[in-house]
Amino acid sequence: TKTDTKYWSWRNILTYIHTFGEVHNVNFMLGQEMSHSHWENQVSNATGFLSNSVHDPSAGDVTNSTGTGTQSNSKLYSFFGRAFYSYDDRYLATFTLRRDGSSKFSPDNKKQWGWFPSAALAWKISNEGFMKSANQVVNNLKLRLGWGSTGNQNVPDWAYMAILSAKATPWGNGVLTGNTPNVDLKWETTDSYNVGLDLNFFHNRIELI
């Protein structure tokens, strides 16, 4: 039995942070990532060895030897970005966007690539002027709203196309279709929403999230 596994990834990220006017803070990020996974397995069987210490299948009875093998390859390409803005550390907004392309789907551009945006808003109520008198008790009070879209590519390799597999028959080895192709396979998209309240009391000794 021989198993060969390879994986590599390459990521590039560019970030820009700037504060201006003492109350405006921005943070921009752009990135690109690609990865490649390869898995290969080979199995050989033979009998008729002269010694148990021999591990080469060709040293046995080659007329009765068998061999099988499988392999899998997948690639993922991604582009992503994030924009963050804060005003006086009271009002915060974050927007992100991803574009992912997977080799597990049909080469049709509309199915192979997916867009996945998200947005979040926050209000630090504890930094407002009317909360100064309560700062000794309430150290942090923040209201959060969020929405996001995520993608799922967890499907078998080459499921969108017909694959042939070997099949033993009384007349020798043959081939048949190993799966039912689905050319309509594409990214699964899931949307999520959240509302949250962060609350810290008494010099952060008590924290509620």
C-alpha cells in the first residue's frame, strides 16, 4: 500500500490603517489565496512469495497479482476584502466580501464561483456623553447587529461529471459509470443574522455577552 498526500497554499494580504480628524478611523484589507490538495492511494496484492521478508509484489506469482488505485485533486481560489470604519469609537461598521472558486463544481463560471458578503454594525453606548456618570459601574455597553453569507463546497470531487469505475465480470474486467453526474452542482449558500449586547460591570469583573 502506498499513500501520497500533498497540500500547499499561497496567501497575500494588504492592509491599510489610518486615523484622521482624531475621531475617524479606517481599516482596509485586501487579500488573495489559493490552495491545492492532492491525495493518491495505490494497493498491490500478490501471493507465492518464497519468503515473508520479500515486500516487492513482482517477486510473487504475477499471474494472480492484483492492483487498485484511487486519487483525488481539488483546488480553491479566493479573493476577499474588508472595510472597517469607526467614528469616535462610538459608531462602528464592518463590511466584508469574498469571492471563492472551487474545482469541485462545473467549469461553468456561474457555478464554480460564489459571492459571500457580510456586514456588521455596532454602537458603543458606554462611550456616549450621557453614560459618563455610569462609567464607574458600567465599563462597556455595546449593541451589535450582523448579517453574513457563507459558502459550502463539501461535495465529492468530480461529482458534477460521469466517472468510470472498474468492474470484474466473467469475461474479464469491464467498466461502468461510477456515479450519477450532476452538472447543476454549485456553491451552497447559507445566510445568518445576529443581534448581540455586550455588557461589562465593576471594572470588567462581570461580563455578559
